[in-house]
Amino acid sequence: MSTEQKVQEGLQLLKQADKLTQKTLTRWKADWEGAALLYEQAATSFKNARAFEQAKQAFEKASGAQYRSQLVQSAARLLESAAAMAREQRQAAEAATLLERAAALHSEHGAPAETAADCLIRAAKAVEQDDEQRATSLSRQACELFEIDGSSSRAQFAVAPFKYAISLHLRRPQQQHEAAVELTERLCAVLKRLNNTHELHKQALSMVVLLLHADDPVAADRRYQQFAAEEPEFGGSAEGRLAFELLTAFEHNDQQALQQLTQRQTLTFLDNQLARLAKSLRLPAAACAPGSDSGSLA
């Protein structure tokens, strides 16, 4: 079948579907289930013809018909298909909007938190290059879904969204590091629910690094003491020992010791942006010295 024939097939299916959405003398109510099936078939024909805009619109119509049939999860999946057609046309903002709508339907249907969160993270990644603020907002919404859910069995799926949201904040100016600290704190709460001690220690060290980079050693020490009190194993872990030594170097204004500490292998096990941030740590006096590296991630 040629491309033109596939398009014509899609158009015929659309007409048949549209008819089913209307009342007639012999049909007193719309046949939304039948229409949904035909709309989806039309979308597939358009997709095979690489008529992606028409395919996107047909998938959206199929989603609307499924929703009217009270098949909410199917409606959500069809919006995801529509988003894929938008991506084929490099319509990043439109793809994100469709995925955001799909996430809302998944939540309405009562799907597991990770299902809606996955849509939101994909939406964020679609726009992260062109609209970082929107990407950050979408990623934070994904994180909130897991906190609302509160289920320990679902918490394992929260780690990646939280890390992604943190990474977006770290790409932005220094004032965004406060938001990164807040998200790291929330991620630590998730990790405690999971009993994931190893990852928790890494995030505790990450928080200390973030606060030191923000020139707030007092807050960094307070967080360290809090972790050490709440997690007895933290102080003796590689991450806990390094956090303590970093704080000591700042307390004693020892730039040489700090430079040696930033070369420790333990830091390479942090997430990439945190590892780079850690290696750029400087004492406030050294940071102001002529020719010194500011350590900016920009």
C-alpha cells in the first residue's frame, strides 16, 4: 500500500469514527468505544504513512473517545502515543503537554505513582533544553507523586526522578542550590523508607558538599551532625568520614587539605554533577583569590 493510500485509509476511518460519535434516528447515543477503535486505527494508518500531525490528532481523538467510555487508562496511553507523534515533528512543548495530560489521567485512574511520574519525567526531558524552568517544575511534580503515594513498595521508583530534578536545579545559577538541598533532603526521606543505607550515605555527603559550595559551612556541619545522630553507621562510612574531613578543612581554613580531599575516589561515586561540584570546592578566601576557579557548573 502506498503512502497516499495509507493516508486515504486513515481519512476514511476518521469519517467512520466521527459518524459513531453522533446520534441518529436508529442510534440514540454515541458509540464512543467503537469510535475509539476506529480513531486508533486511523492514527496507525497515518503513522505508517509518516503523516505524524494527522496521527497525533487521531490519537488525541481516540483518547477522548476512550475517556468518554470511562476507559481512563487507555485514554492516558493514547495521549502518550500522541506525544510520540509530536516528538517525531520536533514539537517538544506539545509533546510535554500531552505527556502531562497523560500523567493526570494515570493519576485519575489510580495507577501506581511511577506510571504518572514516568510521563512527567519524559515531559521534562522533552523541554529541558528549551524551557528549563518548565522541566524543573515537571520533575518536581513527579517527585511529589511518590510522596503523596507514601508506599514503601513504590519508593524504589522515586530515586531516579528525584536525582533528575536535583540535576536540573544544579544546572541553574547558584541560588538554585537551596532547592537542590531541599530535594536532596526529601530524597533522603525516601531512601530511609527503602532502607537503602548505601545510597543514603551518598546523598548525605552530597548535601554537605552542596552547602559547602554555597559557602554555608555552619549549615553543612548541622546537617552532618543530624545525619550522624539519626544514622549511626554514617559517621563510620567512607562518605561520613569524608564529609567530616571536608568540614574540618573548612573549619581550619586549610586549602591544601581541602584540595587533597577533593581528589578522593569516594567523590567519584556521587552523581556526576555533585562529583564535579565537590571537586570544585574552595575555601571562601581561596575562591576570591585572583585567578582562582569559581567552581561554577554553568
